[in-house]
Amino acid sequence: MNTEIQAVKQEVRIRNWEAEVAACTSSGLTVQQWCRDNGISVKTYYYHLRKVREAMLSENAIVPLAAPKKSCNIEINTGDINISVPTDCPAEALVTILKVLKNAE
């Protein structure tokens, strides 16, 4: 029984942090700014972000890397790399793509 209670508590904690991560992502602020505004240390935020991601993987959740193709796309071309991203792609995904491309230069 005790392990069941612990499992439920862990699930609630993960779901609460999923909501926090979503709030941070949709806020338009940097993680540092959002954490400062919400009284959360950046280290704590990233710790829980990792736990949320691990929970998603353990649930065999499929995390889409790109939205289904739309008729309008954003084209990103640099060197040998050509990327087509739907216009409704989340901003966080675009930022990640651009950071990876910048580091690949």
C-alpha cells in the first residue's frame, strides 16, 4: 500500500511539473527569467524537466519532432542542410533547430 501511495505522489508531482514546464515554455520568457519570476531556482527547474522527460519515455510516449506537413512551411537552408518546418511549429522547436544549426557551423 505504501508503494502505491508513493507512486501516486510521484505521478502527481510529475503532472504538476509538466504544467510548470508548459507554462514556462509558453510564457515567451527565457527559463532564467521565468524561474526568477516564479521563485524557482533554474537548477530545480531543469531537474524536474529531466524527470518529466524520463516519465514520458518510461510511458513509451511518442514525442513528435515535427508537426504534420502543412501547405505553408518555413524553409531553413545553410550549407548542405535544408530543413522545412511547418509554420505552426512550436517556437521552442525552432529555437532548438537554430541552436543546433549554429553549433554545426
